[in-house]
Amino acid sequence: MHSLNIGIVGGGIGGLAAANALQQAGHVVTVYEQSRQYLRVGADINLTPNAVRALDGLGASIAQAVRASAARPTHRISRTWDTGEETSRLPMGDEAERRYGAPQLTIHRADLLAALAEGFSAGRVLFGKRLAAIEPGPGAALQLRFADDSRSAPLDVLVGADGIHSAVRAALFGEHGGAAAPRFTGLVAFRAVVPTERLRQLPDIGAFTKWWGPSSHSQIVTFPLNQGRDTFVFATTAQDSWHEESWTTEGDVQELRRCYADFYPDAQALLAACDSVLKTALYERDPLPDWSVGAATLLGDACHPMMPFMAQGAGSAIEDAVVLSRHLQGVAPAEVAQALQAYQQDRQERASRIQLGSRGNEWLKAGGNADWVYGYDAWAVPLAAHG
């Protein structure tokens, strides 16, 4: 049984999921996070059954903490923008648990981060560490140099979990990792949170509901949060005049309502209840040809950033973390490069398929089988051989 010294750059959902999984596999793990502290910012997250099952394998305390703050949607429903007609209704809740081994849960990003941080060793997340360079260490090890001129201990494995603008990816493969530069989609997204008490007159308010607009550019998605006390609203529309990609930029709630003024009355009632809104531009990225080189690899948004339309961004990062930990179980330092190539082999096809499917935005529009997404078990899927 070998214990590797592993450094993870990025303390978001993918990074902390990997930290827990790799620590559980017996390794010494340190997370280097560029922010000074965790703040309650970011989007609300839809954890479909494949993601929840992966989280459950990280330990009972994490599973319990996630369920303590999350909501549990009853169904996944598609409705038509102008008539309100249902085009699909997929039972979730207890039925998803029977079918897939885990329910769908919807949760604020900060609550999921808190659950993952609680499960990881205290003091092993180092804040204020902005990566400046990856340097050779003693022997075959790597060493990280940070903007404050401090350095990491020598690392047997480096994991880049530092998001869509990954510094690790840029250092290993160039800014865009060998793929084309990000392209603005011409879409903007609005996000808002509404107390559910204001929406009690609407049907299926405890479900995940997607209102499909007149084109693939236009939709409204809602789901419960905070054990159902709040409702999250996410909406997209075509707009070439807005290019800000930040998820924390204030928008105009009146503009939000104008964009969907022709939608069915139930959908308009959701937007009428919004007091404030955030607005961001959506960019698309192509799948990367490579994730791993030597003793370094990528996971999550660093290697497969996704449009939000299949709700698999966080789930795919958590799946990466689990499969990576399984490939590094019992591996000696000399075997790391082969293990990381096998991890890439096992994860790249699925992640790229979801990435491209999310871009197409037809997922479950008129029903269909969700099993290939929701039925995936990162803890049990067969692994490629090393070498």
C-alpha cells in the first residue's frame, strides 16, 4: 500500500471532492486555494443521482450534511413555453433512489463546499495560494511556486481542479489546452432565488421544471432549495450585447421579466416574484485532447467546462474525483503517469459526450431515457488497465 503526496490546486467542489476521495484512499493530500476564505457566493447546484451516489461514497458525514441542507425535487418536468403543456415528467425523489441508488438533490454551492470541507482534514486547505509556476522537484517530483513566492512540498501527483480559467491547464498545455479559444454563445443567463411561500399557488413547485422556449436559446428552469424554503430560478435568452462571464454581476429584474413576457402565465408568475437577479454571459469550450501529462492531471471545469443545460458540471467533477482516486489506489510514484493516463481514458469520453450534449440543449426535452447519465456509478464502473 503506497501513500502518495498529492497537491490539488483549487478548493472548489471538484478539488474538495478529490481531496476527500484521495485521503480516503490513504494518500497525503494538500489543497491550495487562491481565495483568502470561502464566501457564500456562486450558483445553486442540481445534484442528479449519479452525483449524489458519488458523494455518498465519500463518507456518511458528507452524505448526511448534504441532505441536511438540500432540497429533494419530486420530478423532472419539461413544459412548453407558450401553452404550458407537459412534454415529459420523470419521477425523482424516492423513485430515483430506487432506480439509481440515490435521489436528486438541489443545494447551494456554499452548503456543498461546507460539507466537503468538513469531511477533509483540518489545516490541509491552504488559502491565499495563487499558482505562479510548476517546477521540477527532487527526483521525479513536482513543486508548486505561488505568487507570494512560497513553495509546496515535493509532490508525487499534481491535480489541477482550478476551474474554467485553470492556471494548471495553462502551465501544462497552454491557455486553452490545445482546444479553440472560448466562444461567446450569444446567450446570457439570469439567476434569482425566491421564497417558496410566494409561489404556493403554482403547480409542481417542489419539482425541477424546465420551460422550453421557442428556440434552444430561451428557457426558464426552476427547482427547490434549502429544503424547499426557497425556489431557484435560472433563465437564458439570446443577447449579443452582454459579454461579462462573472456569476456575481447584478442584473435588472425588469429586463428579466421583459425577456419572457410571452411565456405561459405560470412562468411569468415565477419571474414576477423575483426581487433581484444576477446576469452572466455564457461561453462554450471544446473538449480537450489531453488532460494528463507525467505526474499532473486535470479534473472538472479545468478540463471539461460545460454549458448548464444538462446540470452535470458539478456532478462530472465529482465523478472525476472518484475515478481518479480509484486509479491512484495503491499506486507507487513510478506508476503515477500510467495511472493518470488510464484515468483520462476512463473519464474523457463520458465527459466530452455530456459537454457536447449540454451545448446542444435537447436533453429530455420530449422525454427519453436518462439512465446513461443518472445510472453511472463512479465507484463501480470498470477501470482501464494501467499501461
